[in-house]
Amino acid sequence: MNSQTQLFHVCNFNFKLNHLLIIGVLVLAFSLSFLIRSQPADYGYELMEFDPFFNFRATEYIVENGLVEYFEWHDTKSWYLSSDFKEAMDTEDPLSGRDVSATSQVMLHATAAITYQIFGGNSSLYDFTILFPAVIGSLTVIVIFGLVRVFGGTTAGLLASLLFAISLPIIIRGSIGWFKSEPLGIFYALFALYLFFSGIRSKNKKIAFSKIVFGGIIMTFALASWGGIQFFIIPIGLFILVLPFVRKDHKFLIWTIPLFVGTFLLTALMFERPGIAFVFGLGGISLIIPTIFLILCIFIQKISKDQYKIRNGLLLLFSIILIGSFLVIIGEDIDFIPSPSFRYLNALNPFLTTIDPLTDSVAEHQTTTIQTSFIFHSILLIFSALGAWLLLSKKTSSSIIFERNDMRVFVLIMGMTGVYISSAFVRLEIFASISLIFLTSIGLSILIKEIFKINLSKKKNYSLKITSIVILFILFTIPLVYPTSANWINSMDFPPTILTGGTSYPPSNDWLETLEWIKTNTPEDSVIGSWWDYGYWIQTLADRTTIIDNATLNGNTIQKFAAIYLSTPDEGYLLLKQFGIDYLVVFVAGEKLTVESNFGNSLYVLEGGGDESKKPWFMRIAGVSLEKYLNSDGLTGNDYFWNETLLGNAIPFKPLIWFNENTQKQSSTYQYGFIPVSMKDIRYDYDGNTPLNLVYASPSFTNDDVGLIQAVLVFKLNENYDPIESQFDSVLEKLN
């Protein structure tokens, strides 16, 4: 049966066999994507990581109070700053609480709230937000099909949808429970690109106008869902710069491009975030300057002689680049142009990572390595290079599926910029993945077309076709199944973070039970201190106020809190009181080796990924000397850390002996290459005359069995403790 055979028609649309094939492939891509993304639910139906808990709380606020109240919401449960602390520190920092709509992904919260009210049915909002990213991420296979179809035809679009469904960087940041920015941001951004490119390809001006306007609006929605979407601005800006040289319909371009850019930037002004800082900052300028160039270039080419059109256009381009670069540099020096945050500057200049310990301490901000890129992209690296070569090759230009040079140019620009941007952070490998999917799917579609052009009359050629397709299928299947323990499918087989505390340990209920204990056993107006990693969990599940959290809105406050951990117990106690903290939460991870030993105590090995492992980062962020607190390995705490710091005393373990696994030797003192074996030592007991009193310990800490521990410890500030207050002034001076 011919693929163009008509099956039935609805109104003026003729449903043919090839349409059935397209639907079948898209259903397959959606199902495959959803199944891979859903693996974490096998361990427990919980939100992933940290940020989703705040996003759930913000979405819940909209559902319960409405959008108007949401835009006026000042969240007093986060970034609490007591009046005593502000007075004692003599600070002008007004931050106390959080202006949610100005510091959040508004469209993520609004979209989830609206879709919940439409499709939520009888499900709870918590369950709906767990499912939301997997559904949105899987629906994006349809959007990328449409986008790549505009670039390179139906075959390329279908291949792109299948590759998107199994892309490891995209799935990792869009699994079930990952109620964060990326899944919805990518969905909106790719949809906006589809509208934009199909609009500038349309021959119907009314349709083009509608698509371009909606494309600009949807791109703003994407940016208001995930700030990282502004990296799409780079290839769009570069694309606009080359448009006058690759398209001849200048009368069409001179109104469509300004229409898209104008709609996008005007809509962005309506939001607090991205808002005016983006429009008149580097993001907006990256679109405004290319648009101005396009208009000027078209005018110059119009008045120039034919032999000088390209030359004059290029001279203008170089002039615009030089002048624009000069204005940006001068504007930043005099603070005329709003500068993006450090994370975005870091993506443009990967070498900046090491100068900010707070940014560098976040796992997802680790610099991308060649090994990581290969694990993430594997076979895509090879076939994307093939795709780029085919797009540039003159030999395929006559038979290439690209009928328009502008589409070809954008795919190449996207490929180069996507790979470059992703080199800064592991998190941004998403952009490399999208770029490589564009190139790979188009390259494969060209290759398949060339294969099927071989004359079928010869049996040898028929076998060659079948063999070629089988080889391609095997090559793209290998990363899904090999190696068995770290393939693209098994890489998603991990539990929600709240069940592991961010460690590599098997799931437990330690955090869930601790947060429930805090909610039911502490006063509602209690202020909880903890490292910022756990702030959103405490606000959302324990319903208590915190000092610092995962938004990292104020690096100075985080730095001060890190310094408190490393202060002496008396200094730390006084500073915690100034912060207005009632309870301190500390997380310790390790393994219990024995119930009894020759030393008469149970033995433990720490450094499992809790606060005991994060202490070097506390020191870097606090700006103190690591040598004062750590041994020569730069990781294990020395005697000063364990005996003279607030955190060292709060961790209810103490090194007993040092052991070398390779030589099987032990030592009573630290030696390089030896690991500390600890015993339980609760120095801040339930009723002791100490700065803190331990009022709750999670189950794995109190369990007598041998095994892994994820000890979540809740300390109450001892109101009856009498510190040496003479030390306080020196501490304030040091922190200021």
C-alpha cells in the first residue's frame, strides 16, 4: 500500500497512511520517554531533589489564594532575618522573607496551578506536581517533531522525537518528581521556536503574523519558567545577524523579525522576572542589536550596487559587532547595562567557576568533562558531526531536504552555541543535547534518504539497504542497554533525593520522619537553622521558617551561617541567638560497621555525603583557612574541628582510630591515606549544660543494627546556657 493512500477525511483534511505512521512513532516516543522518566517512582512517590518542594508550595499558594494574591505574596517562612541580628550586625541589608513573584519561575507555578484545576480531578496537588514534569517532558517529543520537521522534513522530525525521548541529560532533568524549571521551560521554548520558524517560512502573511506574535509571547513564557532559556537568545541573535545574507525576501524580514523581537521583549517587561533587567540587559541587547543591524543591512543592500551588497553588509556587521562590544563593556563598567547573575556569566565564560565557592559547591554546577559529555551523548556525538558535514557539503546540496539556507544556518549555529554553552555546567548539557539532536536527526534523515536512493533492482543493493538500517538501529540501541549498570535507561533508576538525603545510599524515611516530627513537636513560629540544602524541605514539609534555603538569594547570609558552623561553641551559640534560631538541624551520613568492638564501642565510618562531608565547602564559603580545620588530605577534620567548633561538637561521632584499607594498618593518630573510624559520642545531649540539646534523632541513628545511617539530628538552643559573651564582639567584627 502506498504511503499516500487516503484512509479517510475530516472536513478538508485527508488522513493518509503516512499520517498513521507519524502518529504511531510519536506515541512510541511519548511512551518511551514517560516510562524512562518514571523509574524513580519505584522507590517512593515523592518530589525529587530540593527546588520542587518550593515550587509545589508556590503552586499550592496559587491554587488556594489565586494569582492576584500570589503576585503580592511576601513569603515570611524563608530568608528570615531577625531584628536583633540586623541591629547587631549593623547591616543595611533589608532582606527578610522573599518576594516570591520577583524571584521565582512564575510561569511554572501558574501553568501547573491552571492545568491542575483543569486536569487534576480527584488527585492531590502534591501527586499532580510529581507527575507534571514527566508528562510535560514527554509531550515535548511532539513539539520537537514539529520544530525539526520545519528544518529538515518529516523523517528528521520523527527521528528527533525518538532521540529526545531517550536523551539522558534531558530525562535526568525531567524525571517524575522533577517539578523544576527545565521540563516546562524547554517545552515552551521549543514551541516558541516552532512558531517563529514556521512563521518566517509561511507564505501567508496573516498566518505568519499570528505565529510570530504567539512565538514571541510563548518565548517569554519559557523564560519566565526557566531562566536558562535565555541561552536560546544567543543562537537566535546570531541567526538574525546572518538572515540578510541568506534570504532575499527582505521586505518580509524587515517586519517579521522586529515583530518577533518586539513582542518577546514587550511581553517580558510585563513580568517581574525576567522583566526590565533582562530587556535592557545583555539578553535584550543580544536581540535588539541584531534586529537593528538587519534593518540597516537591508537598507544598505537596497541602495548598494549588486557587486557591493555583500561587502557593504559585512562591513556594517563588523562595525556593529565592534561598537556593540564596546558599549557592553563600557555599560557594565558604569553599571548602565544590568548584568546577569554569576551563573549566567559563568556559562558564557566557564573559567569563572572557580572564583565563586558557593556556585562551585553545587553538584549541578560542576564543570563538564569530556568523559561526562561522552556518557551523556555517546553515539549522538558521531552522527551530529555527520549531520554538520552533510549540511555543509556541496555534494548533498542538490538532494538535501533543506530547501532553505536560513534553516540550515540556524541548525549549524544552534549546534555550535549549544555545545559551547554546555561546557560550563553539567546542568547545561541539556543545550548540547538539543543541539546534537537537531544535527543528528537531520544527518540521519539525509543518510537514510541516500541509502534508499540505491537501485532496488539488484538483490545486492537491497541487502545493503537492510544491513545499513539494522546497523544504525543497533548503534542507537547500544547506549540504552550498555553498560548494564550505567546505560541511558538504568541511569534514571534512582530514588527521590528526600529518601537519600542527597547521598548515594539506599532510600530511608529518616528525613520524612524528622520533618514530620518538627511539624508536630515544635511551636509554629519556630525558626529552624540548617545548611541551605535542606531549607525547602523544612519550609514545605515541616511548615517552619528557615534562615537560608536553596534559592541562595543572599550569599552573604549563607557565608555568615557557614562561619557560625566553624565558630567556637560559645561564639556559635551567641550568633545563632542573634539569628533568632530556635532549632538547628544537622545531617550526618555514614555506616555502622560493628555493634561491639575491641574498643568497647560500636564503630562507624562517616563521610557519606552529609554535613560531615560538606565541611570543606563550609570553609571555602566562609572564607576561612582549610588548614585550620582539616588534616593534610583536605577532607577529614582535625582535632581543632572536632573539639573547638560548633559543628564538630554537634556531630555525635568522634574519630577513634585511623585505618588504611590497603595495608590493613591502624593508627591512634592521623596519617595520610588513613580513614577515620569513629565511635558514637553525643556531646550535646538531651539535658546537658551545653549550647545545644539534642531533642530528636532519626531512626537510622537510634537503630542498633549494623548498616548505613542517615542521621537527621534536631538540636534545640539551650536557653539556660551561659556562654562567654566577651567573645561575641570579635565574632561580629570577623563576620562583618
